[in-house]
Amino acid sequence: MKSQEGLAYLTAEEMADVDRQTIEDFGLDVLSLMENAGLAVARLAREMLGGSTEGKLVCCLVGKGNNGGDGLVAARHLSNWGAKVSVVLGGDRSELREVPGRQLASVERMKIPVRGPEWDLRGAALLVDALLGYGSKGNPRGPLAGLIRRANDSGIPILAVDIPSGLDATKGEPGQPCIAAKATVTFGFLKTGFLNPTGRKLSGDVYLADISIPASIYGRYSPLPSPFRIDSLVRVG
């Protein structure tokens, strides 16, 4: 753990422990944290779209883990706010874990289109990268890797969810391939990978979002109180 700008930066291992404490010690479940995270993503997406989502095409690129679940929550909110949303899966839907799978079912009941990884991204105003989370390591592979490459090559602005897919959250070293985001919204704590100049460049503008991690947990990692006293979404740097 490192601290800069008065904010704590955690490794992937430390962040996993924060998640464990939040769930086991305080009784907050994954679904509630995911709802908070996805709402923060949708909120920043709306800002990146100029303050209005009405009629704008947003493609949410979704992986199999909880990061993908965050993206699916964002897809629901953006659709409710008038955006034309398409969910693009990074692999086969059978690979989704239980909680993201429940989010996908909700998305489909809302009649939001769900596409495969080869879906044409052209025409989108914004891409939401929710393919890989802070715990991923190594180079992305298979259809997911191809989707990352096409997202980067599209020239469409990308909003990364928690960490750009393919970036090592602890070291800030990019895998091959790695999302190059215009902005990243990260949850609870900043990640030490953002301290690496390469990692920070690939993350674009970094925002820190409140997902209801208890203030007492912040006190274990930082001398400062919760950074969300003024707003639940804070731009860093």
C-alpha cells in the first residue's frame, strides 16, 4: 500500500482483503457493492457523453467476473436514461459467474441486446470496458483479446471499469493487448498500478467512486477520513 495526493493506493491483494472485510465483517453483499459500482460507471459515462445519454449508442463490453457484472449494472442504468445500449460479451455466456449471470438475466428481461465478442462496435459514442477486473494477470487471450484490440482500434472513447482490461492492477504493467482508456472509474481505493506512468497513461483520467466501503476500513489504510465527504465520485489528479 502506498499513499499519494492524500489518498491510499492498494495492491490487488490488499484490495481483495478490503472486499473480504466489507462482505464478511460488515455484511454487505456482492450484489449491493455491484449496484453501487455500476451506478458510478453510468454516472461517469453520462458525463463523457456530454451530460446526456438520450439516443446515444453505448456498447458495454462485459467479461465473466464481477467486473462484468458492474458493466451490466451500468448498461441497465444507461438504458433507463435513454441510451441505446448493446452488451457485448467477451466470451461465451456460459462462462459468466453466478452474480454477473443474474445481472445478465436482468439485462435481457429489459430487452437490451446482448451480442457476441465479434459484434461490430462502429457507430458507438462510447465503449464501457468491463472485461477484466483488478485480479486478472497475464495476457488476455482468445475472443476477449480480439475484442480489446478492436476496441482500441475503433477510435471510440473508452471508459474502463475499475482498471483497464489487461493492465496489472498492482504493477501498472500492460499485458498484450491492453485497453487504452480515455477515463477509468475505480472503486473504493486507488490501485498501485496507477502510480506507474505507463499504467496511468493507459487509464486516462482517473476517478475514484464510493461503493459503500465502511469509513473504518479507510482508516486502516489511510490517515485521512473517507475521501467521499463532498462527492461520491472524485477525480484524482
